[in-house]
Amino acid sequence: MERKETHASFGGLQEVWRHKSVSLGVEANFAIYLPPQAKTEKVPVLYWLSGLTCTEQNFIGKAGAQRVAAELGIAIVAPDTSPRGVGVADDDAYDLGQGAGFYLNATQEPWAAHYRMYDYVVTELPALIEASFPVAQQRGIAGHSMGGFGAIMIALRNPGRYRSVSAFSPIVAPTQVPWG
């Protein structure tokens, strides 16, 4: 794992990391905010799933959630929204391909080789986070737009795994809208 960025934020640290993902078959980025309480104890963690076209940077740069996370003693993990890189299938449309993983496991080529975001978010990333950072197994999941869809779908498929689920403007019927 390689740290790409680290910034002091409300007494804690906002970091971006890169690692080789087995699920995705490529290098993947994620952001993590560690509140000041993480210096002395394990803290609960919220997994934030961003929307279409976003990366791990959008939420950490625009939401301002670090202040509240510091007050409440909660870590926030924001993965990229899809696999990226040379050899990863893509499309000219913004709602298909890189930037639009929908937090699912693709079943058809050319997408199936790398688009395994469900496995990444549910299994691989939490295992990596819990082994590498001072976080407890108390988890929440939330997201916006495509990420709201992902948060709801993942929480419903994994009862008991998350203590909370929140969705902001979720795409709840992706086959019924012009995007998705």
C-alpha cells in the first residue's frame, strides 16, 4: 500500500492511499479520514460511496464531513467509484465504464474482468482498512446518487454488517432512468 496524500484536518488526518486490488485486478485508490480519537483507540467507520463520474477525491474535498467526523470520533472511507487504468473497459458515455461501477459485480465481458465493485466494497476494502488502520468493526455505509444505490443495495444484501445506511438522492431504479 502506498500513501499518496496526507493532510491535517480538524485534529485528525485526511489521507489518500493506493493499493493493488485483487477484486478489481488493478491499482485502486481510497481516501480515509482518521479523527483525533484514532490516535488512542479504534473508532467506528463510515464507508461513503460517491456517485457517477466521481473519484475518491469528490467527497473529501467538497462535503466538509471531516469536522463532524472529528467531533463524533468516526473514520470515513471513500473508495473510488470504479476500476480505472489501461486495460480496464470503458465507454464514451458518462454512465457506463470508468467512473460508473455501480458497486456491482459485472457478469458480462468486457466488464467482468475488472468491475467487481461489490466484492471490493463489501469484502476486500473493509478487510484492508481493519488490518491497516485503528478502526472498529462498527460500520455504517452511505452514498449519493449511484453511491446511494450502492449503499442501499449493499446494506440490504448484508443484514447485520452495517449499523446504519443512508442514501442521498439515490438512483434506486437504474434501468428506469436515462442514466444508469
